[in-house]
Amino acid sequence: MAQRRNIKRDKKLREKKIQEIKKKLIQQRESLLAEAEEALNSLPGQTIFPDLGDQASAEAERSFMLRLRGREQRLLKKIEDAIDRIDNGVFGICDKCGEEIDIRRLEARPVTTMCIECKTQQEEEERLMEM
Ligand SMILES: [Zn+2]
């Protein structure tokens, strides 16, 4: 019984930490978008967000996303996927083996989708393929 209570408490703690990670991810997404927007708006002679009203804002957002640089886009996608996984309750589960990913690994690298064992294995396989 004592052990079962501990598992429950660990799960609660993990859940709490995941919510903290979510907050961080949202912040990261916002600062990334703000940074990108600033960079784009500093381009000379361009109006990135013409005031076209609400109807056009979705369209404006789409074109804004297209203008984001590849690296930022990929990172943003990863962040959004991670937030989605949190919302769907599947965050922190390894894509490959289905085991829970260590919470410390998730805190250090929230966008990861693999546990350290699978990631190491994958990197090894990639290295072998490059050889
Ligand atoms: Zn794994």
C-alpha cells in the first residue's frame, strides 16, 4: 500500500512539473514569435501586418509563418507539438519504446520525443548510416 501511494505521489509531482514545462514552452513560443516579428518588421520598406481587420488576420498570420526562417519554424513546430502532447496527456512518453521519459530530461529538453536510451540508439544508427 505504501508503495502504491508513492507511485501516486510521483505521478502528481510529474504532472505538476509537466504543467511548469508547459508554461515555459508557451513563454518560449511567445518570445520566439516576438523575436521573429521584430526581425521581420525591421526589414526596410515592408509592412508585415497591414491593418486589414480581423477577417484578414488569419491570412496575415499564415503569411507571417511562411516568412519565418526555417530554423525558427522547426523549433516553433516542435514547441507547438510539445504543447499539444501536454494537452492530450501524452507528453513525456517515448515515441519509440512507449516508456515514460525521465522528467529531468524533459525539463532540460521539453521538445524531446524520445527517452535517452532510444535517442542514443538512434544517434548511433544515424552515425553508422553516415559512415
Ligand atoms: Zn524509448
